[in-house]
Amino acid sequence: MHTCRNCNQSFQTELALELHRDTCKKGQLFCQVCGDRFREGDATQDGWHYECPNEDCDGDGLQDDLYRVEDVRTTTH
């Protein structure tokens, strides 16, 4: 069983989980340092200062290390 860390929905396969993560409404931010996705509310206490909620990660700053998922998806190489 594979479970989404953002919304706790469970899936039979890893592929189904990966497909779900692309559209999960609870995974709004992406950390480019550790690769985690999380809700915006989990990354800030005051709405101004953002840091990755992963205790093992030093990522911080919206548009520095943390990006909105929709911004990352629309970026082309």
C-alpha cells in the first residue's frame, strides 16, 4: 500500500501514487533542496517567512528554495 504524505489517501501501486501527487491539492509547495511537497500552511507560521517542514532539510524562502507546485510545472527547460 502506498500513501500520499499530503492527504493520506492510499493507493495500490506506486505509479498510482505518483500520478495522484501531480494533482494533490494538499501538496502546494515544493522544496528544491530535498524534493518534498507539502501544504503552504506547514511551511510558515506568519505568512511571510517560509521554511521546509522537513526537519532534515535547510530549504527556506519562497522562490529561493521553496516554489509553488504550479510554478514548477509550467517551467520549461
